[in-house]
Amino acid sequence: MEAGDIDFVVAKSPVLETLNIHGCNKGLRLRLVSQSLRCVQVCSSFLEDIAVVKAPRLERLILEGFRSNAGGLCTRVRIGDAPKLHALGILEPGSTILEIRDTIVMAGIKASPSTMATGIKVLSLNVRFGNHTDAKMVPSFLGCFPNLEALHIISEKCDHQAGSARMNLNFWKQAKPTESVKSCIKVFSYREFRGELGEVSFLKFFFRNTRVLRTASISMANQSFTTFSMDEATRKAQEASNNMASRSCEMVLLGSTGPEGGSPWSFKRGTVYSFDDPFSAVQIRNIA
């Protein structure tokens, strides 16, 4: 398959609603122009660049397990004219260059109308909280989605950099919550929790600022793949949630028997439109 072939097929398919790509081992570059696409899913592929140029019916953009960060490369995700885009993920703040319209999202830069995608209500992030460079991109990403209602976090293991743990602790103590964190997010899930300092610092920041949170779940990593103390991690998760800003949030702690990082993505899961949130394991209703 040559560069531009997929773009050409999409542009010439006036009734195409779903585009699924799996296992593309060449550097994949997509430039999407379509009047019919509702869902795009790219899984387990070397994705270099995906640009949603004009897709007025696109509701879901799901990028899972992309491998372009091998060797230090990044994936560029560009969101242009997609007014119905509702669900976006699984972005990796450390290796994703996010561009809203013509503006690249940078760490520490305050969100502005030019960097906001107001229609997105559901977001999934894969974060290495032990890496300070990755962690400090999280508020910048969240600031792009002022109307976010559901946030799903996957915590990725990483080799800890010297000093990162202490820098992350100070960073989350001083971080300012985005508007979505303070006033919009009602559903939160966190997977692969191991009780590391960066994880706990983020959870404390999140829980003390989310005023309208209704449901939260923290799922532990599987001890078969990761060495950590389940009792200690459970204690830290409970401690992190002690000072919740929301007084009506129901929180659950869950174990895990699945593979490291979770089960592989199912294309079917992404195209069940009766299920509002493709990243949630359960349908949550009446959270207003």
C-alpha cells in the first residue's frame, strides 16, 4: 500500500462510515476528508501523522497501541474541521504531538479558543506518570477539552528518571485545574495503578479539584506482570481520595486479572453507537 492510498479510498467512498486499520508496519500518514465517516480506529500500527481535515460526521477517533514512538519518534494528531467529534483517545502525552486546528499544544501554554475542541466529551490518555516530561503535558491536553465529561487514564510503566518523582510531586501540588476538571468531568477511570508517587500525586490533584465528579474507579495493575504491594497501593489509592471536592462521588477500587496494559482493543467496541463512551467498561446513565 502506497502513501495516500487510504486517503484516496476514503475520499472516493461517499457512504463509508467506519475506517479500521490494524497492524500497519509502514509509517502511516492519514489525511482524512470525508462527508460520511463516523468512526476511525487505528490499532497496533506505526502511525506517524493523522490529520482530520474535514469530517463533519466524525464522532470517534480511536488510536490504540500505535508504535511510532519507537526510537524516539512521535505521532502527530491534528484535529481540524470535525464538529461532531465526541470521543478521542488513546493519546499518549509523552509521544503525541497534538494540534488543534493550526496550533500545536505545548506544555505550560494556557489554553485559548484556537487550541480548544469544545465538542469532545470523552477522552482517554495513556500516561507515564513517572516521567516528568510526560506528566506536565497532561494539564495542557486537558485544557484543550473544556466540555469533557469522562476521563479515562491508563498508567504506563516507565524507567524512572533521576529526580522525576520529586519534580512530579511539586508539579501536581502547584498545577492549576482546567475548567473541565473543575466543572465538567463526571466520570473517571484509572487503570494499571501501582501506587507510585507520580500516580498518587496526580490522583490527589484530580480528586481535590473535581467538583461535579459522580463515579470514579481505580483498577490495580496485575501483580503477575508488575511487582508492587497490593496492600500498599490500595492504601495509597484510598488516601488519595480522602479529600474529594465532590461530596456525591461513588468510588470503587478494582483488582485485575487481565494482561498488562489491558486487553487488546476491539473494533466492535468502538462502533457500538448506543454506547456513549467507547472507553468505559460499563454504560453509566443518569450522571447529570
